[in-house]
Amino acid sequence: ADMFANEEGGPEPDWVITEREQFSDFRDLNKDGKMDKDEIQHWILPEDYDHALAEARHLVYESDVDKDQKLTKEEVLDNWNMFVGSQATNYGEDLTRNHDEL
């Protein structure tokens, strides 16, 4: 009800319909109409999703100006705010250490 309260009985917004489908198709694995501990864990930490790899790909995609799949020192420095705010760099702490690859 905090996000959508259907008080007037009108049609549901598309996003509500999509979320209902996501719940029934992907989140409620045992089809009991609610999410148990295992279903919540699977939703938040899916086994087939590598968060570190996804974050690293995101950093390269957003920072690689010449799209050569390699980051130069300049590309990293030009996007420093993205790197210091990233869990992949331990919120910038790893950038303060010497790295041969940079």
C-alpha cells in the first residue's frame, strides 16, 4: 500500500502487473503464495549471478571511452567517482595501493 493503493478499484499500473508475474513465475518457487527464507535468499543472492563480475563489467562499460575493453589510467581518473563508490574497489580503498596493471 506504500507504493500502490488500489483504493478506487481501477486498473493496476503495468509495473504492478509485472511484479505480480515476477513473483509468481520466479520468486515464489514452491508456489505457496509467499516467500520463505530460501526463496528470499535465492532472490537476493542468486547462485547463477556473480555480483563482483557484474560490477566490474559495469565499471569497464561506463569508463572505457574508446571501447577497447581496457581501462587506461586516464579513463579511471576521469571516472574516479564511479570507482570510489564501487564495492568492486572496496569503495576506493583498493585504488590507493600500487598496481602494476594500471
